[in-house]
Amino acid sequence: MGAPLVAGGLLALLAVLAGAFGAHGLRSLVSERGLEVFQTAVTYQMYHSIALVLVAVLSGLGLSRRLLCWASGFYLAGILLFSGSLYLLVLTDIRWIGPVTPLGGGCFMVGWALLVMSAIRRNK
């Protein structure tokens, strides 16, 4: 499962770049609240980038590759929907994108549930 490893690494790199941009490039351009929202997007992107790397590692330990593949897809969708919508909200002030954020959060939760299921099935 090399794709989750590559995606996780690239998305973690982008999270570091986004974090630096938020800390240095946005400080004078957006409100304090905007910076908090941007940082939330960066934080969740990093957590779930690491989760993608974890999926790649766990796939070599005998866990269900099918469930791990689905989990990685939900992590990726969550990053795009959750973090992506928050980035857009802060950078463009497009308010209609806000309702997309909880969909991304739901994707994160499904991804973690699938990861747990893959561990439970391995232990049977």
C-alpha cells in the first residue's frame, strides 16, 4: 500500500507549508479568528496525513487491506473536505463552503472506525 504512504507524506509536507504560511503570511491579512480556523485546518490535515502513513505501516502487519484502503480513502476525503473547506473559508471568505466542513469531519470518523474494524478483524 504505497499510495497512502506517498499521499500521507505529501499532505504532511503541505500541512507544514500551510502552517508556515498561516503563521507568517496571513498574520496581517486575516483576523485572529481566521488564523485560529486556518490553524485548525492545518492541525487536522497533519493528524490525518500521519494516519495515512499509519495505514501504510499497518497494511504490512496483517490487517485487512480492504478496510485499510477504505480508511485511507476516508482520511483523504476528510482532509479535502474538512481542511480544504476551512482553508477556502479563511482565504476567500466564501461562507457557503462552511457546511462542507462537518462532512469532512464525518469522513475522519468513518476512517478511524474502519481502522478499528481492521484491528478487530485481525484479532479474530
